Amino acid sequence: MSKGQASRPKLSEALFEVLVEQELAKGPVAHGWPDHVAREIYGRIQPDRAFAAPPAAA
């Protein structure tokens, strides 16, 4: 039986949201998804937006 979290969160809710948005902005290819699959998934999730590839690494 669960008795709650094992430990307290180490990140504030605001910082966690910032980090999530940064990772999402990198796009699916940056996280190991093949480009053709990423485009298909992105099209299903956000059909009203054109696929925007993440900026090239500097």
C-alpha cells in the first residue's frame, strides 16, 4: 500500500515547468525518435501547426 511520496520533490513546480518546456522545444528527434516517426506523431498531436524542426545545435 502506498503511503505517499518517498521523498520531497527536489525541483520547484515552476522550475520543473521550465525544464519540461525546454525539453519539449528540442523536439522528438532530439530524444531519439526517427525523423519520419516524429513528423507523423507531431502531425497527429498538433495538426493545426506545421512541423518545425528544432534549431541546429551550435
